[in-house]
Amino acid sequence: MPKPPYFHSNVLNMPGAVYSPFAEKMEGHPGPLFPLHVGDTWLEPSVGTRSEDILAADHPGLHQYCDTRGLPPLVDAVLERSRERSGLSYERSSVLITAGATAGLSCALGSVLAPGEEVLILAPFWPLIRGIVQSWGGHPVEVPFYDRVWDEESAIEAVRALATEKTVALYISSPSNPTGRVLSTEILMALADLAESEDWWLLSDEVYKDFVYSGEHTPVAPLAPTRTLTVDSFSKAYGMAGYRVGTLVGPEEWVSQALKIGTHSFYNAPTSMQWAALEALRGGDGWQAKARAQYKDVSRSAAETLGLPAPDGSTFLFLDVSQSLDERGLTGFLEDCFTDGVLIAPGSSSGAEYGQWVRVCYTVMPPEATLEGIRRLARHVKQEGSGV
């Protein structure tokens, strides 16, 4: 253990906030800002699920700790919904309510990952997964995938080529953050079969499963039920990012170990926000349908403006801007966009091979403002049709 003033290499090697270099400049920017780098929604949660709707008079113990597994009625509701979606006979011991999907993924990986072991991460990926692996002393192995793998055979080849005897887990995201791609059932089956044959754990990040605009979402758990842990979040599904409520559902033995880590890190997800999440599960399908329709419309308009194919799902576009860069590289491109009020996430945060790509969220602002930001971005993009 490093002594003062030194810090552990696991932390020193972790990436920081994606947009910290622009934080101070944002405060002094003279014109409107379009924060398309943030993965969030402009929509308010549905009535009945907002923090002001959750009253102590209706919920005894609202301001107290709750069961470390989660609020019992919420655990039961998540269990029922998971059974419906997967067709699997889960029990309560297969469910854990976490302080957001981020904490859930950390608990899941901390349960199976020893220092020096490797996790295969399909790239481009959600930026925080790399740091989560590193925080446990693991090695994130990036597998370029969503922008180049289109069938089962190439999927197996891409993953197997980077696997070693130190590989213990495979991380999958479908619909994908940042590409918006929904993986086919055939590709997911091939990956599940590979995990079975190689004896790997499977982490399936399905936080965008409710926002599919073309094709169908396939849950991974039924394809490899004894080794798949499904990660979900109320942040995306019901517009509750600030509430910090997520879920893990999977094999009882894996969830029980993740529960230990959760107990010794966040103890329980916020009790009041778990009640809000329960209300969302009970009556939030209408909100989802409305959000899905609006997100789809914006995604089509944004993609058309940028000359990209429409995304299958999620809330992002991911585009190659290599032909739009000058001698300053991507940093210069980001600075020019910022001068125009547009903030976008650098692709390098989603994988080492994507240093000339950028990620755009088209749901963080109301459609009119989002599309104005997209139009401003388009002025800086010199090529069309280069994305996922």
C-alpha cells in the first residue's frame, strides 16, 4: 500500500471526467451551450415518481436504512419484470438493488475479478466500464466490435483473438452506448456459447433495452443463465439519473457476493428513491412509450443532419470525424465545436481505437435545442455517412 503522498496505481491509471478540460470555459462561454456530451434526458420523470411525490406519510421508514438487498416490494417488482422479460425462474436471492448501474457493475466485477485478471470489453464502450475494471486491479481488454463485426463468425474471431488464459469475463452492451447498435440474437448466441466454452462470466449491460427503434432487443441471460448477470438502471428507463437506482439480476451465487460488496460500499440505494423506482415500475410504461417515440424522432433527424445511418436504439450517435481534423487533431475539433457552443464526447473515452470519433447524445435537451446543436456540429463535419 502506497504511503503519503503517493496513491495506488489502480487509481492513478484510471481516466478522469471526460470533459473536465472544458469545465471552466463553460462558465464563461458568451453564447448558448449545447451539452451533447452528457448522456441524460430532457424529460422529467412521470408524475407520481418524482421526489416531491414520495411522502413520509405514505411510506413509513422513508428516511431510514432499508434492506441491503433492496426495498422488499421493489425487489419483488424487479423480480417479476425480469421473469417476464427473460422467461427464467429467478428467485428473490437473484436480485440486488444498487446505487445506480455504475455501482452495480462495480459490485459485479469486484465479485469475480482478481488483480491482474482480464475483462474483454466490446468496443466502443460506455466510458466508465474501463475505469471500473481498473479500480479492482483488473486489466480491461478492448475488443473493436460494434463498428466492424456484423455476423456470428466474425464476432467469435474478434473476441477469441484477444482472449488469454487471464480472461475471466466478457462485457456486452446492447443497445450499445455509444453506437446505438442492437446486436442480433445470432451474434449474442455466438458470444454466449463462446463464454460457455471458455468458462467466462458474462456481464450484460441492458440499460437502454427500453429504447429500441428498429429490430428487437434480445436479453442475454436466457442464452447463458448460469453465468450471466444483467445490469439495468432506472436512470435511463424512467428518466431518473439523479435518483441513483440500478439493478443486478442473475445467478444467486454471483448476486450474493455482489451484495457483500454493496453492503460495504453504499450499504443500500437511497430508500426514498427506491420507492420512486417502485412507482415507475408500477405505472411508468406510458412514460417509456412517449419517451421512445420522441427519442426515435430526434434520432432520425439528428442522424440525417449528420449524414449517418439511423441508430437501432439507445440515445447516442457515434461518428468518425477523421476527415474533419486538422493538425490540432481531435482536441482542435472539440475546441472549434465548443466555440460554437457544442460539447461532444471524445471517442477515445470509449476505446483506444476511436481517437478520431465523437459521441453525441440526442436526448439531453429538448428536440428543438438538440437539433440546433446538431446543425452547429454538422458545420464542422466534412464527411458524411461515417459512423455506426
